Amino acid sequence: MFAKGLSIINAIIIAIGIVLIFLGGQLVLQVYRDPALRSIGGEINADEFEENMRKAQIIDLRETNDFDGGHILGARSMPLTQFKDRMTGLRKDLPVYLYDTTGAMSIRAAQMLKKAGFQHVYWLKKGYADWSGKTKKNKY
């Protein structure tokens, strides 16, 4: 009976250890990644995104069916799965505003743009899921 209780405690300690290792790794990754990404722009909140988006190229990184279901007014559909091939159509002299559903894919796209020589790349904090500005749906 005592051994069974001890094995449950060991399992809990191992689970807590795994969670702590994961969180520590995320922190290290964030500290490492942030300075490099801030050098090209960075994450901006919805108010700042909306305030300056008329001067930028707005890119929706979600898949086409998500874009058609609703997107930020003025955005171009450029799914991340096709982004590397299609980003050549972007102008380097204008800021690029990226967004996806939650914000995670935007960082990957921003890294690609940085490698390609883009200087002003920003992405929407929390992504389209948190957007309350003007949107448009494609009608078919």
C-alpha cells in the first residue's frame, strides 16, 4: 500500500518536472528569439495595427478557406504553406503587417522576411481571433 502511494507521488513529481522543463525551454527560446525579431519590427496590439495598417501591406497567413470566411479589410491571402514562394511579390520599401489565427505562424513568416532583407515587419498580437476591427467575407 505504501509503495503504491509512493509511485503516485513519483509520477506527480515527474509530471511537474516535465512541465517546468518545458516552461524553462519556452522562456529561453523567447529570450533568444525576441531581440532578433524586434530588430525588424515586432508584435503590435490591435489598436496599433489598425492605426497604421493603411500604410502597410497586410498579409493573412491563414489558409484560403479561413480567409474567405472572414479577414481584416484590405488584407491579402498568402497562406504560410505558400508564403516562401509568394513573398517575392511584397515590396521591401513598405511595412509588412502579418496575422494568422493566434499569432504563432506570423513569427515564422517574419523570420523568412527578415532573411529576405525586409526591415519593417510587424505581426498582430493574439492574431485574428482577437481582432475587433473591420472585416470582410468573400461571397461565392
